[in-house]
Amino acid sequence: MPTLTLADTTKAQDQTDRRKLPRRAMTGGAMAVFSTNIGAGTLARVELLDASWTGIGIKSPIRVDPGAGVSLVPDSPMWPRQTGIVTRCEIDPHGGWRLGVLSKQKKAVA
């Protein structure tokens, strides 16, 4: 399975990145359940790409329509389970799909 390098990720983000918050690169995988209002969800193994205060970028082997719900269970016990809404789905030139997920988690204020 082809993998993205940090240079590939940066290049792709520079072309269409309109986000205001900084992103930090992530490594690792997760199990994801993508769901819509119709039927049961779809289970897929995904790759974690980057994260910010409000969302997470993932690479998926399947196309997911924006607006679908997603529940992520990361492999690392250091990351909690994440839930959110798919806001973006773009084809990855190296195979698969790049998804943007807006997190539903409320962050604590320091």
C-alpha cells in the first residue's frame, strides 16, 4: 500500500488549504465507522494524517460523502476515541481518499 510522505502532505495542503488553525502531522492507524442516516455504518481501516484543535485528517480506502458521521478508534491508547462529521473527501493521487473530519468533541478551556 503506498504511503504519503510529509512532503506530499505539505504540497497537497499548500494547494487548497484554507484552514486557519495549525495542523500537526500524525502517524498511526485507526478503525473507523462511517455512517449516514440509512442503514448500518461502514467499517474501514484508516491512516491518521494530521490534527488540529478542531479536526483531524485521515486517509481512507473508501470514498465517504461529506456530511457522513465518523467514529474513530485509534490504535494508540494515547489518543481517545474521536467522533465527528466528514467535511471533505478528495481523491489521493497515491491511492485512497483524503478526508477532513470536524470533531464533535468539546475541548476544555484552560
